[in-house]
Amino acid sequence: MARRPFSVFNLSFLDIMSCGFGAVVLFFMIISAQVSVRADAENIDLLGETNRLEEEALDGRKKLVRLQTQVETRKTRMSDLQEEARRLQAMINELKDELAELDDSSLASRQSVEELQSDIERLEEAKKRLLAAGEDATKSGSRARTYVGQGNRQYLTGMKMDGRRILILVDASASMLGRTYINAILYRNMPDSLKLRTPKWRSAVDAVDWLSARIPRDAVFQMLAFNTTAWSVVEGSGGDWVDVGDGSELTAAVNRLRTTIPRSGTSLYNAFVAINRLDPKPDNIYLLTDGLPTQSKSPPSAERMIRPSSRVKYFTEALEQLPKKIPVNVLLYPMDGDPEAPGYLWRLAIDTRGSFMTPSRDWP
């Protein structure tokens, strides 16, 4: 039997070579798979980072749009405020011109008063001679003071100066500076020297001067001013009754009221509490005000803009502190924006058997 010749390239060698190549191919396949997995993982991370950056960019664009909108809104608001400032400045200039005209007219009035003073003194001398001759004193002759106005301005009817104890109660809050809210706000921000010369406040003080000139010599009086608190205008009185006498205390009280600067809110509650401290109680109360109160015993805690219903509530609470059976005579200087004030103050005068007046702008 013949034997095959020996060859190194037999089946076993080829098997070994094939296995080696297969191992190399498998190795490269494994490496390629690992590289692909890692690449996919990195791509996922990069994709997430890209999405996050895109979201941040979108948020940034949204914020930019909001900021641009806010800038436009503020520009519009600034333009409106500048226009309002120009309008207010024009009103301030008009008010200053009005005050200048009032000063000129006041100067002319003072000159007229000086010219008439000699005639008044002669009349006073004639009156004294009549009294010395035993002629009965009339009611006007028993007064301690005289009031010199523009002619005979004594046409206020229905308001009597009765009783021995007379109380004059004057609203000295900031609203007494102007006849409208906008005027009151403008005057409130002006120097104190201008506040004392505002037409409304001067008219109220002149009315007090007119009333005080009608208090009889044998009476006693007290004069209280009030805003959020109440205080006596009669210096050194301690809030007690003061004899009228020769009228010097009345004159000093009126002059001190002229230097009182209206400020703050209005508490009729505290004003009526001050009346309760007088002993004995007044026979007659003369109340000069421009509307319903803006607070009760203390300022409201949260309400910045006082509503009409709140003012009525504060007025009702104040009435509970008013002593009973005392006539309240009201001189109202009405203010725009407080339409309910005349009705409630008129009701107060009627219920207490007093009187109610709304003086004209040129009185007294």
C-alpha cells in the first residue's frame, strides 16, 4: 500500500491559520463595537448638552423680548409723567400768578383800611360818648372786638352768637389749603409762607375773625384747631375757658391761627374728644371745616385712598364723642370729591338745633 507524501500545508495547518484569521477578525469586530458604543454615548451626551443650550437660548430670547417690552412701557410711562409734570408746572405757575394778584389786592385793601381807620376811630369815640351818657348798649356795642371787612359784610343770617361759653373749632388739615384735591396737593408741597396765604385758608381765618368779633364781652371762649389731633390756639390757656374781657385774648388767638399751617389728615373724633375735656361744656360750637374726616381716633392701617364709605364711618364714630344737647353751627368750605359732606354736616346742625352755612368765596 502506497503512502502519501508529507506536506506542511495540510488540513491541520490551514485550520490553524483560519482560526488565527478568525480570531483577528473577531478582535477587530469587538473593538469596532466598543468604539461604536462609546461614540453613541458621547453623541447622546452632546445631543443633551445641545438641547440644554438651545433651551437656554430660547429662554434668553424670551427674557430679551420681555425686557424690550418693559423698556417700551417705561418709555411710554416716562413720556406720560413728563407731560403730567409739565401740566402741573403750568398749574403751579398759574397759582403763583394768582397769589401775586391776591397779594396786590390785599395791599390795596390794607391801604383802603388805613384810609377808613380814622373814620372808624371817630365812630368809636361817638359810641363811647353815647354809652357814657347812659344810653342802653346794643348787642353790637357789647362786643369786645370789631371786624373791618370790605364794606358791610355782615349778611350771614341764621347764625347766632348765643350763650356764655363759646367754642370755635377750626379744621387745620392739609385739605384746607385748596378748594380741589389737586390744588390742596400742590399747595401742600409749597413753602410754608405760601401755605399761609392760600385763598381758602385765609377765608377760613377771616371767618373766625368775623365770628370772634361778635362774642359778647361778658362771655368766655375757647378756640381749638384740629387735624389728626386737636389743640388750643389760645396760648397759655391750657385748654380752659378764657374771659373775653377787652378782647386782647381773642385778637391774640386769631393772630396765632393766622400763623398756623394746615397739614396732615382730619380726625373729627379727636376734635370732639377735646370738647369733652372742657368743663363746663360749651353753650355753642362753631365748626369750620371742608368735609368729612379722613380718619377716626387713629390713622387707618392699610387703606391709602380713603373711600367715601370710610369717611362716613369715621364721621359716625366721631358723633359718638360729641357732647349731647350742644348746638353745632357749621361753616362748610366744600371741597370737590366729597359730595356727601354737605348732607351729613347739615344733618348734624339740624339735629343739634344749630345752623349750617356755606359761605361765598368773598365772605367775609
